[in-house]
Amino acid sequence: MFNPAEITGNYAEIGVKKASYPIWRLLMMGALAGFTIGMGGAVANTTTFAFTMNPSAQRIIAGLLFPFGLGIIMLTGMELFTGNCMIVISVVEKKVKIPAMLRNWLFVYLGNFIGALALSLAHVYAGQTGLGGGALAVYTIKTAAYKCDLSFGNALVLGILCNIMVCIGVLTSMSAKDTAGRIIGAFIPIAFFVICGYEHSIANMYYIPAGLLANSVPEYNLLAAEAGVHAEGLTWIRFVCANLLPVTLGNIIGGAGVGLIMWAGHLRKH
């Protein structure tokens, strides 16, 4: 395995490449990563919607399945915004300029959104959320409504905690020199954040649009109302302003913080 200083140094070099990629590549590989993370959310919803009376079982099952998304991304070279928050390592190493880092963040973020939104459209309008006689759609709406009802402060802090774990997962995955080690390294920290219920901006690009789109289908909307789901606050405006904005800010703080701490602990020249 690579030691901590080697991991941090390797990421500094990777950040140089990420900052130099053309826009088309950032969008394409970002869309694929958004789709992959969205699949993690879709699998989590599909396997847990029937466990409404046992929240602990829901969290554990989701925590065991969702993390494979990051493992796939680490092995295939996709571009994920939350992991790329650590390009700050390359910046403080004076290998990348801040505008180049921000350029990467912007286009990868857009690509992630395109991929996750495409998956949510496919699932809702192709009938995947109709499983269980529409029970999956109801659960999808309920999950999205909950996320949109978080206060700005709660969403911000949960976003910080989330990306601390995501970036630790990226680094522990990078410590391994074999495929199994890279998967396991990514798996455990992501399982932790999913089970704890932290907020991931890219995952929410699937979770919340899927709920919004499902709620726009009259059949699903009626089933959700009959199930007592309060979706009054589930709107596109609240998705962006009440969830995506604070969670994204929190993800940046958490991810950049991990990067800076790793740099200070292992690479900084005294």
C-alpha cells in the first residue's frame, strides 16, 4: 500500500491532471459519475422502501449497497465533484491555480447533475418507481420531501460531515495497489456516512429530482397523499435553495478541509 505522504502527493499530481482536462471530458466523465452515484441512491431506495417500520434496517441496507458507487468511480476514472474538492491539495502545493480548480468544480458539478437527473427521469417515467404498486414512488417522494425540509444550518453541517467521509474514502481507496483494496477502502467510509444520514450533493441530484418528478405523476401524488406524506415543501426552488446550496457548500468545506489537513500533516514544508 501507499503510505499517507505518498497518497497525498499522488493526489496532488492527480489534481494537476484533473485541472487540465478539457471541458467536454469533465462533462462526460462527470455525467457518468452522477449516473453512478444516482444508481447508488436508486438501489438504496429500491431495497429499503418496504422497511418503513424499521428505519435502522433501512439505513443498514442502504449503507451496505450505496458505497459501491464510489468504488466504481475510483476504478474507472470518472469525475465526482465531492472528491474533486481535494484539488486544494494541488493548489497549496502550487501545482494548480485557483481558477483552474474552480473550472474543474463547475463543469464536473454540471456533468454530475446531468447524469443524476437523466437517471431520475428514466426511473420515474419508465415506471421503475412504480414497484410495489407505487410504494417505491411514495417512499421516493417522502425521502425528497424530508431533504427539502432540512434547515439551512442542518443541511450545511450534514454536508460537511458527509464529504469528510467521502474524501477519506477517496484517500483510503488510493492507498491500495490492488482492486479489492481500492473497493474496500472506498466502501467503509461511505457506508458510515449513509448509515448516519449525512447529505451528499450529488446523491441528492438523484434523490430529490426523482421525488419531484414522481410527485408530478397524478397516480403517485395521490398515493403519497393517502400515505400521509407532506410534500408541500417539495419544489424545485426549495431543492436548489434549501438543500442543494447548503449541502454543496458543506461538501466543499468538508472536502477541502480534509485535503488541507492531509497536506499540512504530510506534505507541508516546515
